Amino acid sequence: MGSLEAPTTTENGSTATPAGNGKSLATDGTARVPPPEMTSEKPPDSDSSKRRRSSVLPLEVGTRVMCRWRDGKYHPVKVIERRKVSSSDPNDYEYYVHYTEFNRRLDEWVKLEQLDLESVEAVVDEKVEEKGATGLKMTRHQKRKIDETHVEGHEELDAASLREHEEFTKVKNIATIELGRYEIETWYFSPFPPEYNDCLKLYFCEFCLNFMKRKEQLQRHMRKCDLKHPPGDEIYRSGTLSMFEVDGKKNKVYGQNLCYLAKLFLDHKTLYYDVDLFLFYVLCECDDRGCHMVGYFSKEKHSEESYNLACILTLPPYQRKAYELSKKEGKVGTPERPLSDLGLLSYRGYWTRVLLDILKKHKGNISIKELSDMTAIKAEDILTTLQSLELIQYRKGQHVICADPKVLDRHLKAAGRGGLEVDVSKLIWTPYKEQS
């Protein structure tokens, strides 16, 4: 299912607003975290600034300039695309910008008045600048490109593939969606059918995930739609939470619609149509109106690489459910690579809490294999996690776990508390190979 990207509470660029009441929440239920302040307020216009304005407009794609963000402060951006505004002024454009210090999920269309034209930098020929990449000294641009590649979760892509991906997906085509009670700002481009290219907002049925251009279409659809939960088997229920297993082969349209929806919030995800080989696990919060989707993860029916998760788009408290399925299957697993920045943070946080809890109980007297068997976490993931915490050393040809109780307590405190625990006794699920 392409790569995994998991929105978490650590960073957010999207808002979800209960439709009609004006209250703003992040898509993961947290408050938006604004970027740090970069500059002070914009100075007032002068005659020289007016001359400067007339000489630089319209801005070319690739221009770097300071832009006023939603926090009221100015931040460095790069112009990714531009479009003409209906006006008699030949210089009247809107600009699609990337905030160069932050993830692409913050990219957006801005009006000219949000840009500080005094800060305009000449367009740099990036191809020329990148020629120095084989030299000993790395330019600031090269370092930034490497940093962005790592942060975006594309470390397995070569430079040409990365450029092709960024070019194809550089501008978000859908700005917002309405899903149930919430209006949600999107993060990334999603390849909806061509007839939806002119839609800034789409309306989703929260039960069957069909999407429409207009609110009136959604209202008519909802009067006829007889689904009140995802079209699959309920495999878990605890309180108001339910998990449904949806077979992509049996429910192809639902699986494809789910992929379209997920791509709006997952940057590097490439599979949308071939859903037959995947199972989708949709988490819902249930009330008297039905089961409302909170998030999902998907997994291959048969994975040669022992992947227990392909894609995930769900709230952080529930991401550990993939491992409960792996435990019941009786085999270790790992998320499909490449991991995104948020996905890595989410999984590393989960691995840290689980492993430290066990090390503390066993006072470090446990092997990597035993940890893997107990948790269904792959040995390689255990090693990298413990190495990042400096809890493992290589002595006499083998890895040795160093589990000083005070050090474990310090790391546990830093890792914070996890989300809701899965009540395994309420999991009613048969692994796919047994279903067959």
C-alpha cells in the first residue's frame, strides 16, 4: 500500500472543524502547533518598496520570499506554483508556497498581500546549485534537500524519483473535505478522477466513503445509503470503539475510496486501485447514529517481508493494534518502509514504551529474541530502538542489553504515556491464512 505515514500528536498542519460550529481542532484531536517565530512584523510601505514591488511582480516559480503565516509572523517560503486572479491588474496572482523550514503538509495558496516583497530573493537555478553535490563541501541547499528527503520519509527514493514524485504531487488539489461532523483541511495531493480536478472541497459519506462535489449531493446520498458501519466483519469492540475488517477484494470500491481519502493525509503512498491483496482495519467510534470512522490501517494478506502494516491513518492511541494482530498470528512483524517522519516518531514511541516496560520487569535479563517473541516486534526494530536509547552494547560478538533501573525510568518518563490499551479478550479475529 505504498509507504506508511501516521499522523501523531507531535506535529500537525491540518485542522478539523465540526461542521457548522466554528471550533477548530487538529485532525488528531490536538491543538495546532505553530512554527516558531522567524521575524517581526512587516515594515510599512515606502516609495522604494513600491518601486521594488513593481519590479519583481509577478513572482516567478522558484522565488524565495517571506510570507505571513496564520500565527501573524513571517516565515521563509519558496513559490511552488502561481495562478492568475480575475483582475485587470496583470500582476495579480495567488501563489502556492512551501514553508522551507517545515513539512509539505503546511503548503498552501496565499494572496499577494501575505508576501513581503522587500525580502524577495532571485530565482536560483537549482540544477546548477546541485552540481556541487559530488564535491567535498556541501552547499546549504544540498543539506536542506537531504534533510527534507529524510523528514518526508522518502529515504528509499533516488534523487530522480524524488523529484518526479514532488513535481507530480507539488500542489494540493483538494483543500478541504467534509467527513461526518468534521470539515478537515488536507495535507497532500490525492489523484482523484479528472472530473474532480476543479473541486476545492469534497463531501464524503462517512459510512461507504463515496465522495461528491456538492453538499446537496451528499444529503441526497445519505437519505439512500443503508450502511451504518464499514462493509466488513466487526472483529473488536470495547466500549464505544469498534474495529472492522474489510477485505479489499470483496469491497473494492470502499477500499479504493479509502485510499483516495488516506492519500490526502499521506505523502508517499502510491497504490489506489489494486486493493484486492489487502485487508483494511477500520477503527470506529459508535453511537446511536452508527459507527463513525476514526482511522484505519491496512496489511497485506500475504507479506514475504513480514510486514504487519502497510498504511496507517489513525489517531495515535490506536496505532498499536497492528501488533495485537501479529501476536495472534504467532509471528513478528514490522511496518512497511519507508516510514514517514510522523510514522517513525509514532512507532519509535510505541516500541520504546513496550520494550522499557519489559526490561524494567525483567531487570534486563532477557534476550533480543525473547523480546521479539513477547512483543511481535521485529528484532531489527528492537535493536535500533535500544541503540537510539543507548541501552545496548556490542561485546564479544554479541549485543548486550544495559538496563540500569534509573536510566530505564528516565527514558520511560521521557517517552510519556501511551494511548488506550487493547483488551485482547475482546478481539474476535482469525488470521487470513486460516480464513482461506
